[in-house]
Amino acid sequence: MTRRLVIGIGNPERGDDGAGREVARRLAAWSDCGFETYECGGEATSLMDAWAGASEVVLVDACRGAGTRGSVHSFGPEDALRLTRLRHASTHSLGVAAAIGLARALGSLPKRLVIHAIEAGATGDGAGLSPEVDRGVQEVVNLVMQDFGCEPCHETTAGHPVTRR
């Protein structure tokens, strides 16, 4: 059986840096679509431990330097060098790129890996997501749901569109 996993990375106590974890939280309600969700700070070894045994993995993180606030950028594992050039929005720094490089060297990279980076703005202590990043979060939620074969519908929950299988 294929194990599908969405890993939300970041710190929800630091404004837009919590974008990846917010994606995971929104997706957690749709476990009937055949994937698991996991939240972490983004350290390389934590990511590798989390995706161990998963064949399909989606990583979601906040970044800086890729575009306008809230914009979404998607990468594959072959883009690890490009990822190192982005300024990450939190203290996990190069965790994603390091995890990919190490997993590749150890032969433990998932069969399919997609990285979605959401351009962050404010990452101050105690701040929530900016409206632009909140829209980017929902865009990634929709991308992941469609990628895993779930179709959007017109319902909303807490102001966010709901996607169903």
C-alpha cells in the first residue's frame, strides 16, 4: 500500500513562518482522502524520520526571496540546490535541502517528493498569518487535495473552501 504524507514545516508562533503547519492542520480534517499529515520544525533529521516508509511526500514550508508575499512555488527533489538559495522564514534554515541531500545519499528519499514553498512576510513573535499568506496556504491545500485525487467543492469551513474526495 502506498503511504502518502504531507509534512507542514515551521513555527506557528512566528507569523507567516507557520504557513506550512497551517496547511497540514487544514488537510488533517480530510484523512479520508488517503494521506497522513505531520507537523515539525524542519530540522533535516526530523524530516527524514517523518517520511521514513512513505512513498509519496509533500513538504510545505514558508520561504523568502522567491516572489511576492503569499506566492506559492513548487519544487521537486532535483531542485534542492535552488532551495538552498531561498531564505527560509525560520530557524530551520537549510533543513529541507539538507534532508533531501542526505536522504539521496543514503538511498532513503521517497519515491515521489514535492515541495511547496509559500513566500512569507512578517515572522515576528506572536503574529498570525498575513492575509496574503493565508491565501497562499489555501492555494497549497487545494493543490495537495487535487494532487491526491480529491475534488474541490463549494462548501466552506471557517471561511476556507472545503475539498472533498
